[in-house]
Amino acid sequence: MSITETDLAHLRRCVELAREALDDGDEPFGSVLVSGSGEVLHADRNRVKDGDQTRHPEFDIARWAGEHVPQDERAACTVYTSGEHCPMCSAAHAWVGLGRIVYAVSGARLGEWLTEWGVAPGPVTPMSIQQVAPGVPVDGPAPGLEAEVRALHARLHGVSG
């Protein structure tokens, strides 16, 4: 499946949420959960600044969906996100039974930026969504959003993008 204009609109909202997170002193990631009928069900942003490194928006969306979306409706949902799911979030997404993921920037691309900027890697080995959850349909990266997402991450790390 290719990325549509509707997908891009949701991804732009994810980037806005990522900016909101960064403006609040957090890491710049944002995500939106959309039902099979196109209704925005839940949106969140990164909330790791207080020390709980599991407070990724994709993980919180999976938890929220597990509590609020009937199990038989989850596979029709789409999760949009500013950055590709990490392994923890990919696993949560698959375990709760959510459907398609659409991301603006890949984890591999983010890793390239961090290496370029001399930022140490995180404590978990990066893996694509497909490596962790091979049955989940995935689309990304999205055209036209990379520069904006890169600028947010550059600002986080105090480098010029």
C-alpha cells in the first residue's frame, strides 16, 4: 500500500505532536491511532523525560487500544508515527493486534543521523518493525517530512541539522 494524502495529514499531526514533546523538554516523537473508519481515536507524544523510558507514544497507544478498542476492531486500525517503532513498540503493537503502521522517518535513518552527530546509541539494538512483527503491514518513510523530523532531532541533541 502506498502513502496517501490522508496518511500524510495524520503524519503531519504526528510531527506536530513530536514538536510539542520537544517544546516540553521531551524527545520528539508523536503518534496517532486511527480507526478503520478513519476516526482519530487517540493521539500521544513521547513522555520519557521523567525517567520512564517506556513512555513512547506508540507503546502508550498499544496499551490504550488494548483497553478501549474492541479486539475484533484493532486490526482495521492504523497507527501513524513520526518515527518508526522501536522493538519494544513494535512488539506491543503486534501483541495487542493493531493493524497497519505508517511512519514518517525510519529507525535506520534516525540511527544514521545520531551517528553523524556523534550521539551514542540507545540501550536496545535497533530493528525494523518487520524484524520484530513480520505480520504487521508497514508503510514509510513518508515523502516530504524528513527535513522537519531531522530538525527536531538535531534540536534535541544540540546540533545543527
